[in-house]
Amino acid sequence: MKLASFTEGGPILAAWDYVPRDRRPVTVLPDGCRDLIVRCDPATGARSLIFSGLDAFPQTLALPVGQRYAGLRLRAGVTLPSWLIEDLRRELARRSGGIEPDVVGEAIASYADLNDDLLGAVTAGRTVLGAARLLGVSERTLHRRMIARTGRPPSFWLDLARARRALACLSTDMTLVEIAMEAGFADQAHFTRSFGARFGEPPGAFRTKPTLMRLAQLPGFSG
């Protein structure tokens, strides 16, 4: 997968391009990000626009060999209005040569909701109550706002932030006990259960698999 980075702080985290060369399945780790993807069938030239979901667990995808995927990965928590996705789909169908990346990038930059206030409070607060206090609202109000603006409750982002902090630590020489403490888990057993549920492998096994460790380095929610 080829990656190209964008300006820090903008809604687009990276642009990528991928063409499967064999039938090996592709693993996608939950990272708090969504992707706007143009899929192109080389045999027919047919193109379609996909706006990926917000994964809570690993996804294993079997992609057709030779089919091209060109995507824009949005920063964690960024949302797009549904009408914009539909407009881009219509534009893609109308233009035989596809949509220029700059046009898509400008549209996203103009209409994306970054939701930095909500995710920043979750990251800093470390608990639902802590995040709500930082924003000066009740826990119920925070829950309602996060569902409305990101499609996920505060608990999703808190759990993902903790898991992503632990994921980043796996590339260091820290022990699993030290990682559990650093990331905010109750103990190593809690860390092992939660990490395994989130990423499909317990942390000790995950750490020994180069393919998974490379995936862990891709840009996503920093937690």
C-alpha cells in the first residue's frame, strides 16, 4: 500500500493506493478512522465510491486480484455529511475520467466535521466523567453529542484510545505489565483480554507477528 501524508490538523490523514497482487486476505485494524475509497475494476472500468464504516474489531478482507483501490483516510473522528457522499457518487458516475483528487480533497476540507473538541476531551479526560467535566456538560449530554457527531458513544473512543496507546507501546522494549499500566488497564489480565478482543490477538502473540506490527504503525487514532 502506498501512502501520502497530508497537512497535520486537516481532515485528511493520508492518501493511499492499493492493488492486490495475490489472493492473500488483507487485515484492517480498528484505528478510529474512516476511508473514502474509489474502487475500479480494470476489466470493465466500472468505478464505485465506498465510505468505510468505523470498525470496532479487526476486519479480514478478500479482495479481487488486480482491482484498484484509491483512498483518502480521514483523521480519527472526522465525519462527512451524507449529501456530500451522494454528490461525490453522482460526480464519479458522471465523469468518465474519474474525480480529480484535489476536487475531492477540497470538498472534504470544506464540509468535514473534525470533532476535535470531543475526541480531545476523551483523550485528556481518560473517563466518560472526566471528558464530560472538561467539556462542562453532563455524561448524558456527552453521550448524546458523541453519538450524533461521530456515530459512536464515548465508551467506544475511550476503549479504543486505551487499546491504541497499548498498541503503540508494543514496538518498544516495555514488558506487558508495564504496557498495561502505561495504557491505563486495571492489570495485565485486563489488558490481555481487552487487547485480544479489539485486535484479534493477545498482545504477546501480536508482538511476534511482523505483518501485524507493520499494520500497527499505520496512521490512526493516537489515543
